[in-house]
Amino acid sequence: MPGVVPPPAIELVDVATRFDAVQSLDGLTLTIEAGSVFGYLGPNGAGKTTTIRVLLGLVRPDAGQVRVLGLDPRVDGHRVRAALGVLLENDGLYDRLTPWQNLEFHARIRRIDGPLRAPRLEELLRACGLWERRADRVATFSKGMRQKLAVARALLHRPRLVLLDEPFTGLDPVAAAELRASITALAREHGTTVLLTTHDLAHVEKTCDRVAVLRDGRVVATGTIDELRAGGSDAEVAVGGAGLDEAVLAAMKAEGIIAGYALRPGTPPSARVTCGRDRRASLGAELVRRGVALEELTTVRASLEDTFLALVGSKGTP
């Protein structure tokens, strides 16, 4: 019905999972709306892989509630796995088969039969740039070519939810850009929900609607990328003008007005300073009061990497 909001594609509430002495997930709560491209980030060991296994019903959590497309993977694991498209670290391709044969094998498993199968296989192989290599054995393929074929296989049955774990591994810049465009089209044109994990934060910035950052089995931040950037406790500000010198900046730091600075000599001198966001509005007036002929005062837009490292305490990679 028009105006009816679809239920979330993924809901995790207070999910906890322990492996022996290791607490992999610790009260994980996360909601991913249908039709979004969602980035799931965290340092190695934060619990990203465990989360994916819980969503697939391959790991049973010790506590909490899980819903995937409205289903509980603990009870309906087979239905969940049949409904999802998945790309994990191991591409799971058959080296002795051709791209066409690989996709045809999985199409049969997915019961894509009759007149629908061949057009769908051709569509996917053309989309991932492997149509001309459709009769070659996968054993002869590069890592990037294998990755593109694995992504095509994940999309074979037009799933409503796709889990992509490091899909950009081995892709050259052109192929990566094409994959980003395909992921965006899935959400915009077909309403497909995409959960994306990757070590390359540049792909997240260019692809994802929303992001969650995981640390020690818990979500420590979630929102749009701009919301995450704005949520930091400190602002970085570029300042410049005659009279800006070491003495002025050192005094402001000693008085707690700024948290740190990096002075750059020049004409006029400039600096990057960090200060609490509550101090940002009065920073210019404070510099002028101390004799600086202010010519520049610009808040520096934090990169997603800076934000990520601040949230996880600079440990590990996403």
C-alpha cells in the first residue's frame, strides 16, 4: 500500500555471543532499514564476521533477538540463507568450471529454470565484464575477475538483502567503480538492502547511505557519514593571520581554550588547531583579542578515516 513503511531488513537487539573466553558480540543492537546501502565497520576482531554468521543462522547467539527480513535465523535459517545473496571471504567458485557453468550450477540450486535462466546469466556476465570469458575456466582468472564473478553469483536470484564481505578485494579502480555503481543501483532501482564490510573507507564514503562502527562487539556509532563526522568531541580548525605565533597558541592551550595545535610559519602564519566544539564559535574572537589579525577561520572536514580511528581508539583496520 502507498505510504506503508517496509519493516527493517535487519534487526539485532542486545545480541551476545561468546566463544570460550572471548566475548565476540556484547549487547549488539543495530537496525538496518530496507533499501539502504549500509557500511559495517570495525577493527579486526570487533565482531563483524560473527555478526554475519549470526545473520545467516550459522552461529546461534547466547542472548538477544535477531530478525532478518522478518525471520529468526535460529528458527528459519534455511529460509534466511535461501533469501539472501552472500559474498564471504572465500569466493566459493569452482575452478574447473567456466563462469557460465558456475552461475548455471547455482541457478539450478536456486530453481531459476526454463526461459529465465539463460537471459539472467547473460545479463550478469555482461554486467560484470566477463561475457567474453564465459567459456574459460575460472582457474585462469585473476583475483579481480573471480571477485566480480562471485558478486554476480550473489545477485543471481535477485535477493532482497545482500551481504558483501570485502567485495572490492582485488578489483582495479575501474572495476571497483563499476561495482560501486552496481551496488548503488541495487538499492535505488530495486530496493535491495546491502550490508557492506570493507577495509577501504573510500568505498564506504562513495557508496553507503549509513554506517555503523563496531568496537569490542558493540556498536559505538551509527548514522550517515556526515553525522559521524559531526559527532566527534573535537573540531579541527584552520586559522591564519598576522600575529599568530607559538606564544599565542601555547597560552591558549595552557588555558584549555584549544586542545592542540600545529603552527605553520609563513606570510601570514597559519595553524591547525583542535578545540572542543563548544569552543569553536568563540575561537575567532579569542584570537583577535590576543592580537591576531585574523584572515582565515575554517573548520576542517574530518575524513571518515579520522572519525573511524577516533571511535575505535586507533587500533586495527576497519
